[in-house]
Amino acid sequence: MILDTQDQEIVSGLPRLADLHATFGVQVNSIPVSELFALYERTGFLYPDKAARLTPHIEQVRENWRRMLSGGESLLYVLTAGDEERGLASLAVWRTTLKGWVSQHLVSEGNPYASRAVMLAAAARCILKGEDESAQNWFRPENRFPARVFGSMVQTIGESLSSVQRHAYFSLPRRMTLPSAGGIRTVEYNSSHKGALCAIAAAARGNIYVAAEELAGDVRCEAIDELYRRVGLRRTRHVWLAYRGNKEEPVGAAIVYRGPLGLNFSYLENRCDLLLHPSLPESEALGVVSSLLKASSVAYRGFELDVIPVITDQIAVPAMVKLGVEFVRHYCQGVWLKAGHPRFYRHVDRFYSKLLVRAQKHDMQPALAF
């Protein structure tokens, strides 16, 4: 990894990995799942709509979190900082691919110092370990705090190492009857489709997405599934490609992620990424979307929910609406690659430095959650 001067200053200023947590004043996996979920409730992170979708399955979700944590820090780790008097902050980080992690559920009880500590500790950990090829987070664009800090990170990290993309989240009933589409051929992925998959994914979401999701490597997530199996859970990925007739270039793809229910409170661990080629005419989108959703639904046999979380781009939204699929909300997916870790650290540090100055001037501690 070639570092510029500012990146090198960040890396050189970090403590040794063994001293990381003490330096930042954070603890790892020190809070029981029951207390962690209580913190989510106190901070308002579990807002009514999200809570309503999660509550019917809350016991299984808690058990899944306990199993993940039983793997040490190999699958999930939770950073906490602060105390009951000044307020706690927490950040959860879980392994989505073999070398990719998702940072999520940042909450704070009005203690920006603690939220800064968990954020910077997580970023520093990635730099010092040097093993993680990518990181990502998801946030609602209308949530002002993450939109300001994470929505602007590409300005610091650069377009060659990061991306922030806005997607639409739909809730597809599993028993919904989808119309057949003439002229569209759907094919379940095998190794001969790797080039086609990377091409359609790059066209729809960009090369950063392809790299972060490791689509050029272990497409079915067999290696990471072995890690999940050690704690009695599964992590798999299934892919379908859509073609016009006998054409050889795909016009769409459905990438289905399966994992422990509720690892993410919006069920993003079990999402279906629905991709359409940007050049696809609107008149053909309905058939491609319907064909892909119908084909990929088999990956959700035995799924605990009655609905399938579908993440797609604006090009597919009119077709989803015509099919009668429920729109839930917009989400932004922020992604940065390994060489961008020092710049992400710098970006977060600068943002919090400005935030803390303002908080001190006004003698206030803003509550943070996403």
C-alpha cells in the first residue's frame, strides 16, 4: 500500500495493536447482548418502524448475536466507550465476506467523545491488522449525522478507493405471484459466469462495489461460511443472471445474501441485491426484474420472514412499484477499500474534531445514532 504524506502521518501516529483499546479508551465485547439491545432502545436506535419488524423475531436475533460473539472477534465485535455517568457509545462490526466488514449500529447517549473513540478505534484496528480488504456501512440519507460524515467521505478518500451510493429498499412478500416474462432467460450462477457477473455488477454499481463484495473471488462465500459454521450459523451467497434470449451479455443480476437473521436490524444480512444494466430500456425493466425476483426466491426457502429484503437502484424502482412490491425506505451504502483506511480514519477524526469544538462552545453533547 502506497501512502501519501497525510496517510503516513496517520499510520505512524497509531499505537501498537496490543495497546489500541487502552489508547482509545474502548472495550471489546464487554457488554452482554441484553445490555447492548437495551442501549439501542434507550438511544432511540430502535425507532417504531424498525422495532415493529424486529420484535416478532427478537429472541432468535439475540441468540444469533450471542453465537456470533462466541466466535471471539472472528465474526462480530462490539466496541463500547464511555460510562453510565457521561453516557455510553457503541459500534458493532461484523464480517460480511471473507475480508470485508460492515460497521453498523453506532449509538451514543449524548457522548460524542465516546462515539469518536469507538469510530476511530475501529478504523485504527483495520489499519493495524492489515488484513481487511474492504469496509462498508449503511445509513438512511435523511439521518443527518451519518449523511454528513459518511455521505461526504468520498471527498477525502477519493473515488478510486471509495463510493457512496443511494439505493431503494423494498419488502417483497415471499408468496407474491410474479408474472412470467417472455424473452428473458435467467441462469443460476456457476464459475463460467464470473466474468459476466463482474461486468454487470461493475456497470450497475461500479468497481468499488465489485471489489468490496469480492465478486471476482469466492462468489458463493464458501470460505466465510466455514467460519460461520463453527458457531452453528451460515453465511452464503447465491446469484442469478438475466439475459435477453440467447444473448451472451447479462442485462441484470440478483445477488442473494443469506446469514443469521437480525445481524443487521434492517435485515441487510439477508438482502437481495437486484442489479440492472444502466442501458436497459425502461420498457424491458419490468420483465427482467420479475424474472430475477422469481428465480432468486428459491434461495429464501425456509427463511424466517414472510418478506424478502430487496435492495435496488433507481432504474428498477418503477418496475418494483408496478409489480406492487412495498417500498420501505432509501438507504446509502458507503464502501471503502483497504488502501483507503487511513483516509477514512482522517475523515472521521476531522469531522469529530469540528463537532467537539461546536459542542464545547454550546456546552452540549449531541445524541448520535444510525
